[in-house]
Amino acid sequence: MTAGVERHRLAGIEALRGVAAIAVLLCHAATHVDLAFGTPTLRALMRPGHNGVDLFFVLSGFLLLFIHRRDVGQPAAMARYARRRVMRIYPVYWLALAATIAMALAGGHGWPAPGRVLLSILLWPSTTVPLHPLAWTLQYEVMFYLIFALLLLRRVAGLAAMALWLLAIVTAQVVPIGGGLATNIFAIEFFFGMAAAQMLHSRPPPPRVAAGIAAAGAIVFLGGWVMEAAGRLYGYGVAARLVYGLSAAAMIGGAAGSEARLRWPPSLIGIGRASYAIYLFHLIGIGVAWQIGMRLGVALPPIPWFILLVLAGGLLGVAVHITVERPLLRWMRRGG
């Protein structure tokens, strides 16, 4: 695979990360405005933006297999794999967690229970709600990383574990077998991403066909958004996970397989590179902007407030990415 192809594939993946971050940001900004002003139409239109989480989960499944395919069955690769996963998830998250706790204390809340703090720091997959309001998604990520690690240690054992996990997820949708996070329907989206990576590797379509697959996936993904906004699709049920998850897999696999055929806006790629920081910090940005506006007596209609909160949440995330996340990752990749 040439370096040029890799760059184009990376550009498409980064752009879709940007789409996911923007979708979640729109959802939460609209929710805040609705709570403040009573704007149910705006909230209904933007509520489907939670499907950015579906897109993030499918991206994780795709990227983990795409990046670590050659490491499957190679125990010697475990140290590098673990280091990369820890670097990607924890440092910036810990900063966001510390900021969340600090804001809660400043708002008059008491110290949280030590056990909950520890579980929030570790992101250990459990039914305990993390202190950071969006860290529940990272609990799923950590669970996926741990199970995927079995593939590196022992190929057959890892495949068996993955098969049993998938069976448990599917079974739990018709039989109440419990299992918490491990059997929640959200977890199936990691498999959608891995399937897209596997198909791209084993039977890559021609670039023109791949671009068409990406476009078809985008149409279905947006169609799900419209259906949910219209009240025709329950956004938190099994059907929505299938609509959003499978269409996200088509977008991701198609974007990666279309190589240089698809042109992505540089601004969207830039947002994608900052997407993790945007995801972790946008609620803080929204909250701070709102408090400043209230203290200054800013009187704006709901829609300008919505735009302002979107910008505040996004810009804080981009600022954290530029000033903290990017330099920190570079430093850690050089070995600290």
C-alpha cells in the first residue's frame, strides 16, 4: 500500500470523525437551548446528533482492525498496542475529568465517592456512571480494547472470544441474559466497523464503487436522522443502532476504499483531528459560555444562543487539541 493511499484513507477517516464530533455538539447545544428557552422543534431537529456516538464506535472497530491486522496472533505486539491505546484515551480524558470535577465543586457539589472517582479514572467497564457525562462511551471503548487484545495474544482464542461476545449481544436483544455494557446493542457497532475493515482488506471494491458505497451510507445515515427528527425512528433503540451503525460502516469502508477519489474539506479534516478533544470538552465550553453570557446579561434569541454555544463548545475542544492534546501525544510518541 502506497503512502499516498494511506494519506487519502486517513483523510476520509478524519473527516468522518469530524462529522461525528459536530453531530454530538449540535445535539447537546440544542438540548441546552431547549432547557433554557423551551425550543422543542430545535431540540427535535438536532437530537439525532447523538448518532455521532454510533459513528465513533464503528470508526473504532474499523481502525483497530485496520491498524493492528498484522499484530493478530503476535503477543510481542501487545506492549505497543497497549501503549497506543492508553495514549489515545487517557491523558486528555483525565484532563477533562479533572475539569468536570472542579466545575462540580465550584458549583457547590460535594466531593464524589472515592470508588466512583477511581472507576471514572480507570474507565473500567461497569454499570457505575462515570463522573464525566460522556465517559460512558469510553467505557465501551476500553471494553472493546481489552477483548481485542485477546486477538493479539492468541488468534484462535481471540476469535472465539469475539464470536461469543457477538452471540451474547445478539441473544441479549431477545432474551434477558444481563451482562451490562458487554451485551448492550451499542457494542455491536464495533463489529460493524471490523467487518468493514475485513471486507476492505479481503475484497476491496474499485474506487468508484467504494465512493458509491460511501455515498449510499451517507444517504441512509442522514435518512435515519430525518426519520428520528420526525418521530418515525426511536433513536435509542435496536433499530436505530442498526440504521446508524450499518450506514456508518458503509460510509467508513467506502471512504477508506475510494482512496483519492473523494475530496474532503480541509476544515472538516482539521475538526476530525481535534474530534476527541471536542467530544470531551464541548459540554464544558457550552456551560462556561452560558454562565458568562448570563453574568454579562447577554440577551439573545434562542437561535443565536444555539450558534454561540456550538462555537464555544467546538472552539474549546480545538484549543485543547492544539495546546494540550497534540503536543502531549507527540511527546509520548517520542518516548516521553
